[in-house]
Amino acid sequence: MSEPRYESSTMFQLVEGNITKFSGDDKTYSSGKWALDIEENAEIFGWSDQQRLIMARRSLTGTAALWLRSEKIHKTFNELKTAVLKEFPDVINVKEMHEMMSSRKKRRDETYYQYMLTMKELGKRAKFPDYVSIQYIIDGIVDNPVNKTILYGVTTYPSLKEKLIIYENIKKTQLSINKESSSRSSSYTAQKPGSSTLKRCYNCGDLSHEASACATGIKCFRCNQFGHISQHCTQNGGQEAFKKTFVIREPSSAIGRHEQQRNVGNKVELQRKMPNDVPKTQSRQVYYNSAQDGATKS
């Protein structure tokens, strides 16, 4: 008894979504691989020659689809396959394949296993030895060479797969530790005095809110009681004690300016009081200097 054939349109539509699209631009998917995929699926699901032709035409995309629209209509799958293989020959340029694999890096949107399979396909197409392709795979993982030590020395794909799983778990653990450390550092910075993110209420002194959201009221930071500020505190000597506790000093520049103003005032006063009988041989400046010295000593 022969095995049943999957000829229903429903099964045909389900399989169509799993056929890899061929564009002619993807170096990892050659025209020969595309033709082989169509033939293998046709054999498994029992497609007729017409169904093979329909599936093959629908699987062409990008440059290959543009080429198909410019071609004459191919009435059989074999005609279409021959034309595709001729237009997009499966020719391998070893130099280009080496350059492609050396420049290919693991992307963030793919897993390590997906990256390995993509590079494996490139290596198989270029007919590179497995150990060469594996070296390109390891080099394409952007990380410190010290962190990739576990991957070096691998020469087979099954072994590489196991090592990549271990490596990926190590990276996840490191990422978790780094996030936790960063969170602790951010929390410390938020509570560190002088930090720009530090909250403080200047009404009550609490660190959980700011003055605009304070519902407690003003607090005296001298007696720690609520309802008044330190300037109006009546405990421990009141206002005078508070003034003695907090001595405000003027900047040195201000002190120098006041001293200069005082000296100018004294000079004017001395000039006003200087007698008229000062000898002409004695200048008024000398008289002023001697009087100034006497006032300083007194």
C-alpha cells in the first residue's frame, strides 16, 4: 500500500511559508541550495510538477524576482531551475568568502547558536575546513579575548555548541552582577551628601521629600522642635545665644575695603585739623604721616 500524498491546498499553503526565499544576493543561500530545497520538499509532500513550478516562482524575491519578471514564462520547474542556475551561478570566490567571514560579527538580535549556524553555512559553501570556520566564528564574537578563553581550541561544531551555551550563561551571570553593582552605586550616589540627586526638605530637614511637598511644617534645627525657626528660638539664651553660636565673618576683600575707607576718612580729618603754622619746609604729607603713626600707637 502506497503512502498517502499531501495534495491538499491547505498543506501546500503551510509548507509555502517554510520555504526559504531566494534573492540571488544572499551569499549564504546559493541557487543550488534553493533548487535542492524545492526538490526535497516536493518529494516529501508529493507535489506535482505544476506545484513545484508555483512554489519555485513564489520563493523568488528581491533581485531574483525582478529578473523573473523580465524573463519569458517558464512552463515547467526544470526550465525555471535551469534558468535560475544560469543567471545566478553557484560560483565561489574563496577570497570573498574569507573576507565575508572575517568581517561578519555576531549581532545583538541573534543568539549565539543562530550566529554559529549562519557562519557554518558560509563555511560549508566555501568548503572551508571546520576548524577554519570555527575560528572565524570565535573571532566574530565581540568580547575581550580573556572572556572567550573557553572557546579557543574547539575544532568541531558539536563541541562549539556546548561551549557557546556555557559562554552565554557566563555572560548572563556577569550582566546580572554588573546591573546589581550599578544599582547599588546609583543608590549610594542618591544618598551621598553633595549629590545632585539628593533630596532634602529645608522646612523639616527630612531626606524623603523636598520643601515644596512638605506636610510637616517648619522645624528649629537648634532645639529640634516644630513651629519656629532657629532665629526665633527662645531656648538656651534665645536670640543672643544663637547669634554667638553662629558668627558671620566678612570676606577678607570686604574687610580690606572697609579698612581703606576708614583710612581715607582719617586722612581727611587730619588735613582739616592741621594748623596753619606748619613750616613750609615741612610738607603736609609728612605731617599727615607722623600724625597717622601717632594715632596708630595710641
